[in-house]
Amino acid sequence: MQQKTFDIILIGATGFTGKRAARYLSRHAPKSLSWGIAARNPDKLSNVARELNIDEDKYFLVDTLNREQVEKVIQQTKIIITTVGPFSLYGEKVIAACAKFGTHYLDITGEVGFIKKMKDKYETLAQKSGALLIPFSGFDSIPADIAAYLLSKKFDVPEKLNIKAYYSISGGFNGGTIATMLNKFESGEYKEMNDPALLMGNSVQKIHMPTHARFFGFDQNINRWSAPFIMGPINSKVVYTSASEMRKDGNPYAETIAYSEHSAVGKWYNPIPFLLVSLILISLTLLGPEKWFRTILKKLMPAPGEGPTEEQIENGYFKMHAIATDSTNNRVSLKMSYPGDPGNKTTVFLLCESALCLALSDKSSHLKSGFLTPISALGQDLINRLETQGLHIDW
């Protein structure tokens, strides 16, 4: 095994999201931190390195489908960040190598079925090597994970806890996100999304069905039009997994928990955004499995490596209003926001700050290992760091 001379190496640094992540690290990583970048295209890689003044010995050619190249890089670093998706196509060799060599891992996937397969396959190896593997470290699914954790702490382990999160977002899709979504339909992973306990394994944590999880209409909880949030089936499984892990640690959220997500898409006098969002959701649900529909989407939407303009990214935002109630109708709510397109600026912020939190942790010698969620891995330390760096949380 090579000596780990780097604290962090970012794989995928020439992609749309990866390039932004490299820029973020160049601006925010402490000078004392040793980090590098990796990608498969030598010309694009050298261009990014030149733009960010990264020395030649700190960038690496890596095709994530080439096991030898992947292992060579992963042996040199304590932490890997990867933005190369769809992860079910390009992620397994990176996860396998991290589990083998005890390198910690973070990604931005929302591919729950893929992570379930990776957990089944590499959990034991990662625990043996000491590797901490933290998928879902972007907009999928850190805001949801934080909200459920913080809200649960306002209750004294209630018998029943119901959490609803309402999102208002502005921004644009990048091609990698579109490719990942389409791959879920092509691979059949979408069929697994109906199992809320998909990631929980043999957990004693109980979950129950949320009320009106697929509600379309005017929601009096927030006095706005509402539809199911497209990321809800992903984020709910991460929240349930955190609840399960916290119960193992002796800090349960509730005896039984339900979590659902919804889009807040217009005031009472303007149902047009609600109608548009509802049409998109219903179309994706009904037509996503059809090859002809996916072919049309590929032609209309950004290709991998493409995405919204810098102006769209900077002027975007996400806002969340999460409400928790127990079986006796005690109610607590919080609001969370970040200024920037959720799928690009927010995701890069959350991913890079999670990696920096891990790299700079004074608990590094006492970390857990294996597959964990962001909150079950990094807990309050992550929340504190994110708030310090610009995430807004208000009660």
C-alpha cells in the first residue's frame, strides 16, 4: 500500500459539477490541507489544473472503469470525493478500492438502489479496512438528513413522529443529473424505490406511512399549492437510515417515524406553477420507463458536461420548511436555505464542506467505518460547519 500523502483527491474534476468542486476547494480548503484532482481526459484535466494553479504532481489521470488506475490514486489519499455519475455505471470500482484500502469516500449520488448493492457487497470489507463511505453528500440528501435530525431532538423520543418537508427551489438541471435520472429507468432501479426501508437492512427502527405523501393540491400547512417533491423517494430513505443508525447509537429519533417531501409551488392565487410541476411529475412517472420518451428527453435536456449558466446558478436557491408533529399534536418547525442553484452550487457546497469537515475532524482516529449517511457519520460537527460557511437554519 502506498503512503497516503493527500488529504483529499477529487475524481471527476473536469465535469460540470466536478470543475465547480475543484474551484470550491481551491478557494476554501486550508493551506495546510493537501488535495489533488483526477479525471480521465488529459487535456481537460491539465486545463483545470492550470486554471487553479495545481501543480503537476497533484493531478492524476483516472478512468473510473480502470481498476488499476483507480486503486493507484485511492491508495495515495485519506479521502476521495467523486462527482462521476451515473454512479451505477462509473462508481463501483471507486467504492471497491476505498473499501479495500481504508480510504474515506463521499459522493453526490441519489441512486439508492445502487448504494444498497454496494453496501451488501463491500460493507464488511470497509469495516475491516476502516473506510468510512458517505454517499448522498450533496443536495441529495444533506438538507433532509439535517432537518430530520434537528427536529427529532426537539422531542423526547416520541411514540410517533411525523415530518413533512416543503421545498421551494430555483435553478437548472445539469446533464449529469439528467443522465442519472434516465439511467434509473433504463436499469430498472426505479422499481426499487417503493421500499422505504431499502437502505436500512435488519433494523429495529420502525417506520410508518406518512399521510398524504403523494398529495397534489392546496396545502393548508403552508398555505401554498403543493405536489410531491421529486427527490422525496431518495431523501426519505436516507432519513430512515439515519434514524436507524442513531437508534443503534442509543439516540433514537422516535419509536416510529414517517418522513415525506413536498414542493411548495405557488400562492393560492397562482396555480400555474403547481400545474406545470404536476404535469412534469406525472409525465416522468408514467412515461419514464418508455424508451421513446427517454430518447426525446436526451435530445431536449443538457448532455453530460453541460448545465445552467453561471447567472442561473448564482441566482438560484433552495428553501425548506420542515414541520414535525408527534402523536399528541405537539409541533415544531424549522426553515433552511442556501443561496445558489440546488443541483449545482448547493450540491458543491455541501459535498466539499462535508469532505473538509471529515478531513479536519479532531475525531478522525475514532471514526466509524462502513456505509453511513452524512448525519450518522458526521453529526452535529457537520451542521456546525455548514452553518458557519453559509447554510441558514432558523427556528
